[in-house]
Amino acid sequence: MFERFDDILTIEDLAEALKIGTTQAYKLVRSGKIRAFKEGKDWKISKTALITYVREQSRI
């Protein structure tokens, strides 16, 4: 799942992977629905956090 993405994603990568806009991607990380951290002014998301989010959403 998401093999073509690096282990650490940017907001733009996250938006592309989920096929959503960057505004929605920012909302997901700011709300804590997807675990992420800030490095300077940039958000970083692990691929594991993305996969966890997708699996959790699939169970609903």
C-alpha cells in the first residue's frame, strides 16, 4: 500500500495519496486524525501513520 511514496510524506504527498486537497490534508493532521509532526514550518507524516489512518477509516 502506497509503495511509490517515501517513508516520510509531506502535506502534498498526503493529499496526493488520499486524492484530497491540501486544505483537507492540513485539517487531518491538525485535528490529530493522522499522526504527524512539524519540522520547522513543514508537516511530516510517516507512511505508517497514513496506512493506520486508512485502515481505521475502512473499519467504520
